[in-house]
Amino acid sequence: MQEKSSRSPPDEGAPGGGEALLETAAPIVSHRWGARLRNYFLTGLVVVGPVAITVYIAWYVINIVDRWVKPYIPGIYNPDTYLPFAVPGFGLVFAILMLTMIGALAANLLGRSLISTGEMMLDRMPIVRNLYRALKQIFESVLSVAAPQQAFQKVGLMEFPSKGIWSIVFVTGEAAKQISALNPQEDLISVFMPTGMLPPSGFVCFVPRASVTLIGMSVEDAAKIVISAGMVNPETQAKLRELRKGGLTPPGPKA
């Protein structure tokens, strides 16, 4: 008789058959548990990481404001003078109240008169007036950009720094008449191009309208792409929302 070239797998009832199955299944079970624990850890990191960093930065800013403002608060109004512990954030609240009161005072006729008198005195100081004017222009520009009616209007792409390389730009509005008059043949618009991971800094450019390609993306999503160096985009945000809602595990690396 001809011997069979292949042997049949050991029967479970046969001696040593169950042990072989257990030895084969043990690595599979341990691998599944390891992958599941890793996914749980990464999901927890995604949930807790932003919260922890936000709380740390907020606490750091509150402590800085308290150190600056609390020495100027009268002792009768400062709870640290008659409480056995320091009240965190009281300096920040006091600063906000004072700024609000100064703003209300500056909105009426008496406040405007006082501010005008103070500015006239500063204008007579050679070095101080230049510093004051520069700082005032910076603050007015920042507040005007932060206003709802002056916010970034649309998001677009522009070929920069060379042809074939596209950069994200924020359309801020039409170019001023003095600037458009320099090139009347082109329809110029003003755009803001952020520089990498430092969104407050960037380039203000006046470019032809035809050189900017508008894209269907919100300003918030575009800002996330710029700040994260392209790692966070609307697709990844949708996947993270699915992970948080359904408890799904992130897909493994592709081959």
C-alpha cells in the first residue's frame, strides 16, 4: 500500500491534540487583548490630552494675571487679606471688571475728553508718542480683525511660493482704492497667508482675484490644518467623532 504524503490533524480526543490547539489559540488571544488595550489607551489619550493641556494653560494664565493685578487691589476688596487661603482667579475677575468700567467711561463724552487730553500730552513726548501710536494701531488692528463683521470671509488656495505649490489663504476683503489704483487692469483682493504653525503671524497680500481658488471649507477647519501642520483635517475629525460616539477602534496600518 502506498503511504499517504499528508497526515491528518490530531483529533481533539487524541492525546496531545487539545494541548496543541491551546498553544495555537493562546498567541491569538494575547494579540487581540494587546491591540484592544493599545486602542483603549490611544482613545483615552485623545480624550484626556486636550482637556489636560487646556486646563494647564488656563491655570497658568490665571496665575500670571493674579500676580500682576492682585498687588494693586485695595486690601479691603482683596479676599486674600482676610482668608486663610488665596482665591485663584480673583485678579482676573477684577481686571475684567476694571477694563469694562474703563470702556464704559470712554464711551461717553467725559471719557472721550479725558482720553483726548491724555493723548495730547503723550503727543508732546518725542519717544513715547511713537511707541504709543504703534501700540494703539496694533491693538486697533487686532480688535478690528476679531470683530464678527471683519472676520475672515472665505478660504482659498493660491500658488505660493512657486507654481504648482498650493498654500491656504484667508480672503479678508477687497483691496483699498489706493492699492487698486496702482494696477487698475486687475481686480485685486486682500488675502492673509498664515505662516506655518504660527497663525497670528503671516503675510497680507493683494493679489488678483483670478489667482485665488475658493474651496468649500470653513475657516475653522482651515485654521486647524494650518495649526496642526496638516495632520488634522475634516476627515480625521470625522473619524475621531465616530470613535468617541461608537467606541470604534482605529484602523490598523495599511500594507
